[in-house]
Amino acid sequence: DLIPAKNSQIITDEHTVLQHMLSHSYLTTIKELEDKLQATENTVRLLSKKNKVFQSALEAGGLSVKLDTRSSSE
């Protein structure tokens, strides 16, 4: 054995700690990305609702013609 048993245990412990830190970092990054995605989806929904209100107002005022709407799957 080139590495004494005591040092081998320290290396193993450090490896375990580093793996835990990396795993925690990944989970934190994933959570942050999920939060950003949720915020983006909420913004898109809000802007879509506002756009529909403005479009309806323009149509009601005769300033815009009703356009065919795309389905959600497109």
C-alpha cells in the first residue's frame, strides 16, 4: 500500500464530502432553473392575457380585424 490507512480514510472522507457538495450544487442549480422557468411561464401567461385584452379592444374599436388564432399545439 502506497497510502497509509489513515490517509486513505481521509482521502475517502474528502471524496465523500466533495461528492456531497457537488450533488448539492447540482440540486441548487436545478431548483434555480426550475424557479426561473416558472417565472418565465408566468410572465408569458400574463403577457398573453394582456395581449388578448388589447386585441379585443382594438377589434371592438374597429382598429383591427380578427385574426385566426393558432391552436396551443402549434
